[in-house]
Amino acid sequence: MFVRDDEANVLHADLDSFYASVEQRDAPRLRGRPVIVGSWVVLAASYEAKAHGVHGGMGGAEARRRCPDAVIVRPRMSAYAEASRAVFEIFERTSPAVEPLSIDEAFLDARGMREVFGTPREIAVRLRRDVRDEVGLPITVGVARTKFLAKVASAVAKPDGLLVVPPGGELGFLHPLPIERLWGVGPVTSRKLRATGVTTVRQVAQADEGELIGLLGRAAGRHIHALAHNRDPRRVRVGRRRRTMGAQRALGRRSPKSPEDIDATVVALVDRLARRLRGARRVCRTVTLRMRFGDFSRATRASTLTEATAQTQTILATARRLLAAAMPLIERQGLTLVGVALGNLDDDDAVQLALPLEDHRAAALDVTLDSLRDRYGPDVVTRAVLLGRSADPMVPLLPD
């Protein structure tokens, strides 16, 4: 079959305000109203709430101040997971090449599908219709020749839209956009560029690459200069597994949390994550502690292990060392959210574990506890340090 590589064949499909949309789908009274998922920290906001300046990661008090009429709902992670599974089933029957990016977005490759399934635009139209009809959720799709531009197109087309960037028209679409549309241009990079008068993608493309490297560093300077010219050779990757997993818990702002309370929260997070890690037959090499403070600033502390592991005891000991080192900062600034992330993941049969160094008793305990929790539920065995403490839901880590 003839494959047209000169066509806009990459689709970026992104569910709109995913958590909030699931809540509005399941509760008709919420439709058309501003909805905020999460109380202490905003996990998601409906577009009605976003119109008031509410966004993910914002503190709950600030969100309520900006949008006093918003309906606050508790997160229902099982509902979101089920909706995600249903949407990804549609992705996988739409294209044989699907690259998941998160619970609510993915790249799809439409190369070689024209004769059977139609043009990339027709495939995108059918995908959006199927997600709406079968799962009841709005989804935006961007279509372009590169993954980068397809993602930019979906961001521009939101909410509930479709945008195809035609071959030959890429730079005309891309160059007028603000620099923040470039992957890798966050608040810090944006301030540096804007301080030099660079505000649009066109100006980045026109800038000397060497000057960008001098301002931003070699990797970042070369990266954004290439993207400004729409140079992105990456293909949609099938079967790529996540390199990190994490969870976080909001602690609230009403009263300072004691070191014991914070430690108990870290214990609960590590218990949950280590069990997930073993269930996925993965191992990790890096443990990261993520913190948010009373002034909404953030900090991370990370440690890379000498050997890959999935043992709760090893991961918890590392997380506790990171927490102890960060305690002076926590005492000064007041912790309002803590998260743990496990990074540098690999399949447990793809690495050589240092078995002589492993604590076999700890490994056996992990296996026993996993078996009990799988059979009787996650609360059948609880650490003493967690008895009587809040069981607020843990949620996936928000992007920084």
C-alpha cells in the first residue's frame, strides 16, 4: 500500500477538562455550571470555571475566591480510570499505532489508512463522534505532519474542536503563536525570552541558534529553535511504557501539619505506589519527593538508587531520607501538598537485581501483603502509623 508521508498523518487526541467533564457527564445538574474537582487543590476545572481564571494545580481557597459560584466535587478516580479505558479502546480501534501520553491524551498515527478509513480529517471526525456517542465526553483533536504541531493544534482548537494543519501551512499557523506554545517554554524560559523582546514563535525561528543556546543552555536552546521551524522527526511510538508513576495528597492550609502527620502521608503514598509498581511488574531506580508550600511555591528532592527495586521498605527508606533533609524548608514555608514519584522505571525482568543485597524477608512480606490486599481489599492490612488517620483520596501527580 502506498503511504503518503507528505500528508498530515499524526493525530493528537486530548479529552477536554477530563475529570470535570466526567463529573458533568454523570451529574446532569452540573452541566453548564462551573465545576472544580478537588477541594484543597484543583485537580481539574470545567471550562465554565476556567473562564474565571481557575486552573489545575491552583489552591482551593484561591479557586473559590475567583469563582464563588463553583460546585466543588471530590475526585472519583475509579470513574476517571473507567472512562479512560473506554476512550483508549476507541483509540485502539481507530489506529493500530497509539502512543498514550497520559490518562486523557494520546497520539495516533493515520499513515497508510486512507484507502480503508479515509483521510486523516475524516478519521479524526469519526474518532470525536465515537468518543462523544459511546463515552459521553468531549474531545479535541489536532492533526499535523509532526507530533509537536499536532499537539499545538489540539491546544489551539480547545474546547471540543478539530484543527488540521495542512502540509505547507505549518509555519504560517505556528509562527504567530506566543512562545509559550513551544514545548519546553515554561514560566522561567518565557521570562528569559520575553526579557529580550522575543514574544512569538516567529521571533524564536528568526533568532540565531547560538544566541538562544547562550541564553537558555545548549539543550533548551537547540530544542526550541528546532520546534520553531517545526523540526520534529519523532514518529508515533507503539507500546511505550511509562517511565514514572506517582501520587500526591493535599494536606490543607488551615493548620500546620506535624512531622508525624507528614511522615504518615508519605508512608501511605509509598505503600500504594510500591504495590502498583509490583502489580505492573516494574522496578524503579529514582525516588522523588514533591512538595507544595503555603505560598504555592514548589520544591522537589530526588535520590537515585544504586540498584533497581520494587520493595516497599527500600523505597520508603529513601523517601523518608528525602523528607528528613527537606524538613527545615517545610518548617519555614508550611507544607500544603506532598507527593512521591517513582522514576526510571523498567520491567522487572529487564534488569539484573542485586539479589544478595536484597532483604528476602522484606520481599516476602511485600508478596504476602499484596496477596492479602488483592483478595480482601486494600484496607485489610494497615500500618499502625496510619490507623485513625484521614483516608482522603490519593491522586496522580499534577504536572509542575
